[in-house]
Amino acid sequence: MARSLDGLVLAPVADQAPGQVGTRTRFTYYEKDGEIWAEYAGGDVIRGHLLGTRQDDRLDFRYVQLKRDGSTSSGHCVSLVVELPDGRVRLEETWEWESQTGSGTSVVEQIGGQVGEDCGTGH
């Protein structure tokens, strides 16, 4: 099993559709006893939250977000946790909106160390 996600900051490796999560979005993950949660923001997303479970290297969670245009949206995601050769963590995600139409895949990767370290976000 890949290492814990607790305190890690991850970012998408590519932009999604306009108005969605993109390379400027930062996810801060937390993990305890099989529970997984994260807060995220950046780009077109003002604030987002995800909550779910981890079993081995599989995450299963729901997410909800508030966008800059004032709209909200929610969905479901299943992710595979992969440890990269350099020791960073990658999540290979398969997601589907529940509040609107659409589904797809995406990849987020660890961009820095633990929470509080400089993650190169420019903030």
C-alpha cells in the first residue's frame, strides 16, 4: 500500500474543462483510520471539499465545490493511489458529476511536502 495522504498537497497535472478543477487548484488531503478528506481551492474553484474512505490503495469519495460564478456542483470519484519512483504520490481518478451531466478521468500529483511547507504555489 502506498504511504498515507495525511498532510499532502496535490495538484492536477492538466486542466479539465473550463470552469472546473485545473492546474491552479490545490488539494490538501487528510487521512485517519481509513477515512479520507480534503479541502481544495484555486482557479475557478473558490472552495471545495471531499469526504470518503480509503481501502488499501483505493479511495472512494464524494466532492462538492463552489465556483467563482456562484454555482455549486457535486459528484463521486474513485481514485487509485500510486507511489511515483521519486517518492511522491499520484492519484489516478475516475469521476462523475451527480449534480450535472459529465464524467471523466484525471490525475493529481503531490507538489510539495507536508502542510505548511512551501509547495511552489506562489501564495
